[in-house]
Amino acid sequence: MHFIFSVMNGARTALSARIDGGASNVRPRSFQAAWIRADRAVRAPLVRWAAVLVLATLPWLAHGAATLTDGSSTPAPPPVSSIGGTLTVASDGSAQYKTVQSAIAAAATGTASKPTIIQIRPGAYKEILYIQREKRFLRLVGESPTNTVLTYDLNANLRGPDGKPIGTFRTPSTYIDADDFTAESVTFENSAGPVGQALAIRIDGDRATFRNCRFLGWQDTILDNRGHHYFTNCYIAGHVDFIFGAATSFFDRCHIHCLRDGYITAASTPSEQPYGFVFSRCQLTAENPNIRTYLGRPWRPFASVAFLNTEMSVVVRPTGWDNWRDPTREKTVRFSEFNSSGPGASTNRVSWARQLSPEEAAALTPRRVLGWEP
């Protein structure tokens, strides 16, 4: 128990900027910090805090204690470069690891030619996952997104230890802080339901790739917070602002599914950033034919979103875009389409959104948008 309180106290200072500042640029620097950050968001007795911290730190105990820079003897995590190659996870205990987070904790930092792979066997893994920034070139690989599910259920209205709502940015089921991350054939879910903001995933690293994955939530399913990312053949469900953030991302042949009336995107693209969210050859559908949605609204004034060669069902409102009750943003947003098809395609879009020329659309390739080749 002394160890648990030492970890909690030692992490408090490092975490204060993120906990108090929401989506700040400060990143948690350790695996312990992320677990403490996540667990503080849950209304639970101190016993649960201790249990989670013990489970999270078990992989470190065999490495013994280390002296920290402040001279204390609090046990330190093992070196980031630990176990490389392929690690396997099975919830029934039949693999090397029973939880995905324990495999992440043990995983070595990979390279472009030799990534560390975590093979996840079918199952529903109810865990808060954190991939720290040192874990570059890590791949999570499932058997199928329908049977390999990474899930948790925090939401913004839960009360923290201060008695106040924890807010949007403390709710992700999976938090990716590392660069060059890849996920294949898994589901990222926040199972809280339609109760307000509840993130399935938050992405703060750079050059993340998602292939054949599902993202399930309601409001704020994906916080694409920073970096340049590629999604291909993915399924994304929600109803309000369920793809949002300041990152640059290319969505290639993805299925976007609307669960209720709302907004698909809420970009906060910085003014100096040439691209925000680009959707190419995607499909937009709804849970039932009475649902209506906007393609997006600007979370920040220079929001950038483009839909290219996308099939739109009747779910898309004829006007297409919303100004978030701020007409001044109509002068600065960068909303556009090219060659939309289906009942949701319209010639009656708002006047402040653009229809791209064939030449402009052809220039929006993954490499041009992202600055790297997926």
C-alpha cells in the first residue's frame, strides 16, 4: 500500500497540467501517470484505485526499485525496450498476457522495419488503454473488428474526486500518445451510451494508421487531437461531433454511420494547417431513414473538412453544413465537397462551402494531405 500512495503522489505534479487543463499540449510521461489520470475520472472507493494501480504496475515489480531524479526510492517502471517481436493476449488466460494493457506495458519500442506486434485474440476487453509516447511502431492486431473489442464506459458527466464533472478529455477508452501506431481488425468503443461526451479513442501521436477497425460511440467518438493519420476501410458510428479535433486525417473508403440527428465532424483545424479531415470514397448512412445530420460544424474558426467521391444517403441535410451559431465563421471555415453522390448529395449547400474542381480534388491524395505515404 505504501508503494501505491508513492506512485499517486509522485505522479500528481506531472499530471496536473493535463488534468486541470483538458486538451493541453502537456503529455503524461509514464504508464503510471496515464493509469492514475484515467482512474481519477471514475467515482470509486480508494480500494478500487489501489487495485487498478496494483494491476497496472505488476509488470514492473520484477525490475525492483530505482532511484528517481529527486533522490527518492519509489519503484520505477522497467526500460521501455523490454519485449519485442509478437506478444499475444487472451482474456481467458491462454496467452502470454490476459489484458491488453499488460502487453502494452511489456512491449518494446519498435522500428519501421521491426514493429512490436500485440496479437489480440477474440474477446471483449474492458480496460482503459494508454499507449505512452515512447512506444513507437506498436501494432495492435485483432482477428476481426466484430469479435475483438477494446471498450470502457467513462463519460464527461461522471464526478471526479473534486465533485465536479470530469469533462470530455478524461473519458477516452483508448489513448494513443505514441507516434507510428497501427491498429488492424479491432473495435475501439466507448459503451457509455447516449449520455453526453464519451470518447472511444483519443489520438495525440503522429502517423497513426487504422485498417479495418470499428469506432463505436455516440457523442465525440473519435478525438483526433493532433498529428497526421490514416483510416482505411473503417466503420465509425456516433451522432454528435463524433469525428472531431485539430489533427489532419485521411479517411479512405470508410463507412460513417449516424445513430441520431446531429453532426458528423467538428474540426478545430489551426489556421496555419493546410488540411483537416479529408474523406475519400466513403459511405454515409443512418440507423433509420428519419435521421438527419450535417456533414460538419466548425469547433474552431478555421475548421477544414472535405468530402471527395462520397456516397451520401438521405441522412445528409440539403444545406450540408452548420456554422455553430456563429456567422463570422462562415468567412474562415474551409468546408468542401467533390462529386458527392446519392440522395444526400445536393446543389443547395450553404453558400460559404465550396465545390472543388476536378484538379483540386485530384490533388488531395493521402501523401499530399498527410505528408507521408500510408
